[in-house]
Amino acid sequence: MSVDPNMYRQVLGQYPTGVVIITALAPDGEPLGMTIGSFTSVSLDPPLVAFMPSKTSSSWAALREASDQFTVNVLGADQEEVCRAISIRKQRKFVDLTWRPSPAGNPILDRAVAWLDCTTESRLDAGDHEIVLGRVHDLQVAHDGYPLLFFRGGYGSFVPMSMASGDVGLGEVLELVDYARGPMEELSSEFGVEVTAVAQVRDELVVVAAVGRTPESGMPTRVGTRTRFGAPFGSIFAAYGGTALRRAWLSGLGPTAPSDIDLDARLDAIRDRGYAMTLRHHYDIETTGMHYRGRGREARSRTEGTIRSEITKLVDAPSLVDHRELSAADVRAIQAPVFAPDRSVAYALLCWAPTDSADRKLLSRLQRAVVDASRLSTQRIAASQPAQRPRL
């Protein structure tokens, strides 16, 4: 059976691919490059990758003749012009492009999301293309931006709806987050809301996974965003933590800490009911915004005293104690703990409440659903642990 070439392209065009630029140096030091949409990982041990250039490509011929070493540049979402420049230009491809040498000496393009230094392991014949197998010697994530994609004949990026952070130091947490993926997706689907998993990493709270998206977030995804751990942020971790963790949580208020509020009692209340809530009022939105944009100009322009004053006002709120008079429209988020095998809080499931409902029954349902999702996630983690053999 013969396959129609146009139908072949149309069908395969439904599958999005990443875009990389393979680079090397000519013997005279001239940088060489070609755009590839068929790059893939092959093996972890040994570390192997592959790409498939056309046999008739003059760019591939130049790369192949120059060296058996090459560098893979994973392009960022804002690098379509770079992609087209390398594709279209026959000579002097890197004019007006900024790059630096990799450890192997090959070009790493500025703003590339990641790069890999490789040596050609083998080349296989594959019809009108070759399959080039490369052994990875060095690699690095350059920044946490989104990659450029090729889809249906055009370039673009994407908005991840379900994603996990690859942050260094979060390996064990990310393994445990996988057990919450199903409950998070069911919770998001049932209420039409965004659900995130938040972990405490030293003095920060890091969003390590997300399902769904809340329009008011103002960002494609919350994954990877960081918030300072300290009152009132991270109350669920402080509530289940020891004395030292509670003191660390309270220390963020400094001398502005309200003396007439028993914050330990409020943390005990959170622990007793099994969840915490944050109100949707202007202090919450403004202060949270400042922490999420902690490296932006707006946050840097605010004085420490102003920030502490606003945080104190947020702590001095009924959100930490009595919720009986609240509706979903009053609440910004509900969070509940997921426990690690040692019964410490591994991460919190945080459900962003609907913005368009004043229904108290909806809030009650949402509270129960978040707690149920966190308990189910904890049960799945516990069930995954190997059974302890009795000592003889």
C-alpha cells in the first residue's frame, strides 16, 4: 500500500515536536548550525540522544564533515526568528546571533532553554534521512522558559495544564506528588478550578505541580513560582510542624507581630480541622502578588515595613479561625496536607476557589473535597511503601 505524501505530512503534523538547533565549529572556526524538529532522547544508560537530518541537507553535510562533536540547543518559545534564520541562511548563519562556547567549544545560543554536548555514536540509514545517534557528555538547563514547538506547519508554544517542577532538591517530593496526580485532576475537573501542590523548601514555598488554570493567576502556570515561608503563607506546614518550625513561620512578622492574637491557637485550629483557608480580600491579593513577583520591580520598590504591615493585617483575619459565615466568593484558596511516610507534611494540596459563586454549600463541598483528596493522596503514598518485615 502506497502512502500519499500530502496525507503523510498532514497526519504527522498533528503531532507537535520540539525545535532544536544542532551546532558545531568548522575547522576554520566558523560556527555551523541546522534546525531540527526530530530530536529525541534514546537512552539514560548510556546517555544517548538522536536526531534525523535529511540526506540532501547541505547544512547537515557541513556539520558532518566538520566534526564528530555537536551541541544540541533546545530553543525557547521566543526564538522563532533564530530558528528561521538558521534554517534559511546558507552562509554566515550566526550573523547577528549571540552565542557562547559550550564546554566542547560548540555554539550555545543565548536564550536557549537547554543544551547538550554530544559525540556522534553512529549514523543509520533511514530512507531519505539519517538517524544520528549521539552520546551525551555534558548538558545543562539554561533557564526555565517554555520551549519552541512546531505544530501543523507553524511555530508556537503551549500552556501546560498539568505540570510538575523539576527543581533541584525536590526529587523525593516529586516522587510523592505523583500519587496525588489523580486526586488533583478529579478535584480540578469536578469544580472547574486550579489545583496545585506546594512544598516547603527551606525558607520558601514552591509550587511543584499544577492541574487546571485560574484566569486570575496572570501566568501560564504557577509551577516553579516561589513564596516566602512565613506568616501567613505556609500556615498548613506551620500547623503540623514542631516548635522550631512555628517560630520560623512567625519570625517573618518581626516587631510588627500582633500581640493580641494567639497565633499558636490559630495554628492548632488549622490542625484540628485538617485544612487552612485564605480569604479573598485586597491584602491577600496584593501581598500574595508581591511574593509571587518577588523578583520584579514592583516588589523591590516596596519597603520591608509596608510589606510587614500588610502581612500583619492579613494574619489578623477570621480566615484562620471561623469559616461558618464565609461563602466561596470570600475564599481565595483552601489547602490540606499530604503526609510523607514519616508523617511529616510532604506537600500541601491547594485548591483555588471559584471566583463567581457566593454559595456557602459550594464552599462546604469544596472543603470536604480538598481534605478527601489530600487523605487519598496520603493513603496512596502509605500503600506504596514496602511492608516492614518483623524482626526475628
